[in-house]
Amino acid sequence: MKASAEDRILAFIADYTGRRGVSPTIREIADGIGYASTGSVHRHIANLKAEGLLGETGGKSRSLVVNSGVSARPGDETEHHLCLKTSDGGSLFLSFVMREDGPEFSGPFCTRGVRDKGEIVACCPMTEEAYDSAMERYWEA
């Protein structure tokens, strides 16, 4: 299974930023994933931002950042949901509660897409509704 354009864009941004210390421009992303037009890249970036997987540090060029944070304090009994995206286009959905001695994972660990040798490129908190929707899609597949 080939990684989606959005997965490739996310992996490209993470790799580029890691190697160069700044995020790529839209044109560099398009060139990096083999797109002739930047219009499609803009659309995919908007989708990644809407999903919470991508953000910006400001309204200037080279400001894209891959979101990778979860705010959970020890002893927080709130159930948290995460989507981990991998560089090979896979996704891992999981749920946890932060106990005093660390996270306690619950429920099924559901995966989607390619899962060969990809590295985690993004960690995105999910709402209860988004997590439930991902679980429904997983069990239907």
C-alpha cells in the first residue's frame, strides 16, 4: 500500500526540518514529493492542519511544524486519545490514562496503512469523537 500524499507531505516536512533546522517551503514540498503544482500541496497542508497534525509558528515562510505533543500530567484520570503517524504512511490509534507512575494504555491498538519500517513523524491528540470515528472505520475495514 502506497502512502497517501498527506502522509508523504508530513514525512517530508519532518525529515526536511530535522535535517536543515527549518521547515520547507511549499515549492520544496511539491518538488520533494513529485508534484508539479503547489495548489495540491496547499490543499493537503490545509487538511493536515485541520486534523491537528500540522501547525505554524507564525505567518511567515518556513513556519510549518509537525505537531507532536500531548498534555497529560501524572495522576490525570482523563482518558486521552492519540494518532501516531509514521513516515511510511501508517497510523496507530491508541487511548491512555496518565497514572502517577506513567501512562496506562487501554482499548485496542488499531493500525492503518503501511507498517514496515516507518518512524513516528507526528503525534496528534484526538478528540473522543475523532477517536471513535477512527475505531469505527478500523472495525469496518
